Amino acid sequence: MTMAETHLHEIRSRHQMIRFFDGYAIERMEELDERRLKRPLVKTQLLEVLGGNEAHTDEGLRAIFGRRQVTLMPIETSLFLAVDDQTGQAGLLERLHPRIVALYSTMKSDDMQQWVRRLVMRSPELDYVWLSGLTFGVLWQLVTRLSRSHRFTRLVFTHESVFDIDQAASEPEEEEEETPQDSAEEEMADVIERRATSFRLVDRIGVIQQKLEALQKIYSPLYAISQLRFPSPVGRGGHDFYDNGRVTNKTESFRDHRSHLLFVVRIYERLLRSTEEQAWYSIQDSVGVPGQFRKIVGSPVVVRFREPLSRDVFDYWIGATFERKRNRFRLWGHPIRLGPTKVHVYGVDRHLWQPLFLELTANGCTAIIPNGTCGNTVHRLVTNIQRYLDPGAEAFVGDKPYKRMVEESAQGVPYDLGSE
Amino acid sequence: MGTESLRSSTSMALQYTPSLHCSRCLLTCVWWAQQAGIAMRDGVRPDAVLTRESDRKFAFAECKARSFGPTSSTAEQARSLLVVAGPRAAEVLGLASGQVADSLLAFVVPEAGRELLAPTLVSLGKELDEKRMSVGRFSVLSLVLTDTDVSIMTDELGSSFFGLPSGASPFMEREPDTDPRPLYFIPYDPDIGQSEEEKVFCKRVLFERMQSTVVAAVGHANPPMDVVFASQKILNSSMFGVYGQWENRDSARHMRQLCRHFMGEIMQAVNKEVPNTMLFEPGKGWKVTLGSPQQQDNVLDAMSHFSCDRLDLRTQPDHTLLDALEDDGPASGAG
């Protein structure tokens, strides 16, 4: 693990942390200018913490990480030094919102991804922050409004029709269940025929703004944005947000990096709340009618595919998801066949271990999430559908388009660049 | 009861009513009707009550697989529902007068039964009217299946009451050779008359839901610890809390028997793979011991591989000694 261990454990306050990472970021940018990066860039991993009331206190947070052999050593309120009991310091962990924490680290990118993946996969109380292509679509609109049009940005589009292949793929290893490597299976690409889109686009914001919408209409994988750079308003470079909540600081300012994290986290936290408010199903007393009535409240999450799946793809998707312990959607259940391309699954989100009821067809998916099931389940589902099944899929919670929910979640969130 | 009806934001909210609560009023009506030589049934309850709270509209909805005539036994129930949906609706529902601004009895039948049912209801209404019994208005709604969708067909009154366009309103897409049923909120209700085939399907769904409840709880646990399941908790989790509202003691007991049957089977499957992990403790429920993360993984594997498909869904579970070891009261008090 290569990181500035001697510095991190000397940090005594949030202010010192920001100063430390600010200095670190300036050094790395100078090295990047000279094309001689000596140490890894500062990276952040945003994580959602579940676990009810326990997760809302510092003690609870320490207990949740402690169960996964990570000791959180308090620095000040909601800020900790995170130490892996086996491998040593992992970084600094800060609670940015009641349900979202950020791990700041200077580990190498691969090491950090591996460390985080191991942590998340083994804990039903931790999950990635899932930014779907639809969410990125709204964030991209924000970038165009908040940044000057001559600034450069970077978008990455990733779509891989893993269920549309000419031969059965092997069961994914635990390591690649959720976050496949961009470079994985390159040698196989010429052998297994399936649609796979993964490319990055770097250009001026104004140029992309002019072309992207038209291009998306022609070629739907361009809806599957998996990375987006927020250009820094205070200097060169920007902050690269990934679909699993990883964020790389490619600027000279950690303060600016953290402000962008807070900006996106505020939006995401609102989105989680509104998803749960609308989608949670439960039986409630009917307040308006003070009789002995109960009513069912909640809205289904509906995903509609732009193009229907072929029967082969549908069958392979169902088989690869529910006949394998490890599957990309991290779902468990016994499908009940109701037709050639229709199944019902009264199953479980295998990551958060929460019930989830699904109707899956060639045209889309309907999900019922019982009261208490985390909204992250919905965002992971939408992200994975765009990534692996239909990049242009549309999603709704009840009658409300998912995209509009993201837009509403972003309304009024301050783009506050001086926050600490 | 399924999801599709709620997929779009219907203008009326569905109120699930295990029973109607001012039965004294209905009993009086029934007594009166019986004195007048009219066959009516007490203790009726519609399948659901739809309400729009903003203007206090109530629709008493009753679904039937086929139409019926004025001399059939179903007509007795229909007479009661016509009275329930009438001017005394507020009283029957246990509400203050004025809290029901408008009410309606809505029968839902397959399209083939629509034209036959309306004259029956007219005849029953006239019969009650002649005996000076106030009845409510009624609407016959029908379900129409085409190759591409499922629609609800409304008559003129239903159209204006529910704010739906007159004629067919599609609410569900349909695929060829595909069962159009939606996901179920309440998978199984022993009080509802169903074909044997339908009962088997609904029990399967109930068992799948119980399995997902158990698997989720074990997966979410942090070993070392014990996870304890009581039948009430399992049934409520599997039915969005509706089991707790069940007032029919026989039905509640039947549901607990099904739960015990399922838990007995899954316990056997778990103990076969991970011996001495799961046991039934009288008065508490089923205890799963998770001594370590490894044991938790093994238990989850055993539970996940267990398939409800293997269970005998046609045979009624036997009344066992375990029945006596749990509270045998109504659903809300069951252990």
C-alpha cells in the first residue's frame, strides 16, 4: 500500500486534513505537468452507510466498520483515520451527510478499488453510491450550466451487453461482480461477439453540448454515461465522478474537490430520500378517513427498455442472474415463469439483504420495494440495467420519470465552493 | 391483489378492508330484509374499498369470476352490498354522516359477464326498493383481454365516478402466450373463493415471500448471534403487514399452519446441510444460530437452494402439536 502514512496519522482536525490534501494535490499537479507522477492522486470513495439509527452516530459508524476489521480512529466529529486491521492505514473517512461517507485516500487506484470492493462486498451495511447513466445525464446538464463552455470536460460511456453473446460467459468472480475493469477481457473481445461500448470523450463543454443529444438519439449506448468530469472553477483540471461513487481529484485544490463531493452528495441524498418516500410499499392507517381502514401506499419502480430483449437474451439474463450465486445484479430468488419472456421473482437484494419483488419481461422490469428496503437498491438496478441490458432504458417511480426525480433533487442545491 | 392497478396514479386510493365495522347497522337491514322475505347475507365485506379522500368518494369493489342471476346465492351477497353502498354507507363504514359524499357499488367481472350482470343488479335493486330499503348506485366494470393489453371497460356511471374515459381503458400490456397476472401484494387469502389451481399458485407466491423474508433476515445478521422468527413476524413481512389485520380466526390459524409447514420444511433443509443450526422453541418461534460468518454463509446457501416448488402445495397442512404451542388467537395476537 503506497500512501503518505506518516502524514495521515498526524492530522488532528478537518482544517489540517484539507491543508494536507491541498498541498498534496498541488504537488501531484506539478508532477502531472512534468509527466512524472511520483505518487498517486487523491481519490475519494463515496459510500452509503445503512444500519438504521446505529449508522447515524459516530460510535455506530465505528461499530459498522469495526465489524469489517476496519478501525476508525476519531480525529474530530464525523472525521476518522481509517485503519485496516491487516493492511494498515486506508485513508481518512468523513461523514458528509447522515447516510453518506467519503473515504479520502492516496492509495494507488487499483489498490483502493480492490480494498473498497472487499469491504463493500462483505458488508450489508455498506454500499457504493450508485450514479446511473440517467443521473449522470442530469449532472451533465448541471456541468453545462455551471461551467464556461470553453472548458474541457471528459465523459466516459460504458455499455456491455453481457447477456447478448454467442456463447455462455463464465460466472463472474466476486471481484468483478459490481465493478468490472475497463480493460478486462480485451483479448476475448475478438472472440466473443456482443455489443460493447466503452470510450471516453474529451472536448470543450460547448462542443459536446451541441452534439451529444443528437448522437444519443442515433446511438443509444451514449446514454450510458459512466464517468463525468466536473471542471474545476478555481483552476485547471476537474473532478472525475465514476458510476460507483469513486471520485478522482485532478485539480490543485482538495478544498474544491470536497466542495464538489458535497454538491453531488446533497443531490444523491435527496434522490435516495425521494425514491424511498415514493417507492416504499406499506400498509398505513388512512389518516383522512378516521375509520378502521388501512391503505396500501407506494409506487412501483418501472424500467422500460428502449428495444425489447430477444428471447435468448432474456433467458440468458434470467439464468445468469438467478441460477448463479454470484451475479452482476446481486439478486437472489426463484423465478416463477409466466410466459416465454416474463417471470416474477419474490426475491432479495443479495447485497443489502433486503426483500425486493420483481416482474421481469423482454420490455422492462417492475420492482416493488417494501418499506425499509434502501433506495440504493433502485439506483443499483437502474445503473446495471443501463450498463448491461439497455443503455437507453427509461425509468419511472410510479408515474414520475426517474430523470425528473434527479432534476428535482438537484433543484436548489447550492454549488457552494467555499464550504468546509 | 396486484400491482398493476396502482402502476399509474389512479385517482382513487385503494383501501384494504378486512371487514366493515358498523355491522350493527347492516344486521338491522338484514333482519328487516329477512322479515320482508328477501334473502340477504350478514357479515358481507367487499373485496376492497376505493376512496378519493379529497372529495370523500367511496367505491365498494367486488370482483367476480362470472356473472350471476337474481336467484343465485351470490345474489344474497349482492343485495347486502347494494345496501352497504347506499345512503347508509357512512354508518356501515363507521364514519360520521357527511364523511361520505358519494358512494357506489362497483362489480368487476370478465367482459363476457358484463351484459348479464347489469340486469341482475337492476332487478335486485328494484326488489329492495319495493321493500323500502335504500340501495346505492352500482356500476359494472369488466376486464377485457386482448392479445396486446388488458383493459377495464366502464359503463357511463363508472366512467363519471372514477374519472375514466368511457369504453376501454388499457392498464396493462400483454405478451402472447403469457399469463398477464401482476405481482401480488397479498399473495394468498384463504377467505377468497379460488380455483384449486389458483390456490396452488398463490400459496407458492406466499411461500416464496416467506422464504425471501427469512433469507433477508439471515443475510442481514451480524454473527455471532441468533435470529428468531415468529410466525406473526414472517406472515406480516410477507404480506406488507396485512396479516396483522386479519380478524377471521380460522383464516389466521390456517395462515399460521401454512407458515409452520413452510418453516418446518426449510428447517429440515438447513439442518441437513448445517446440522443443529435451526430449531423450534415453543412460545418463541424458529431460532437460527449463526455462530460465525462461515456458518452464516452455509445457512444462507442451504436456505437459498431450498425451493418452494418442491413443496406439496395441494395438501392442507395437518394440525400438529405445534399449533397448540403458539397463541391461537386472531392474527394480531399470534406469536
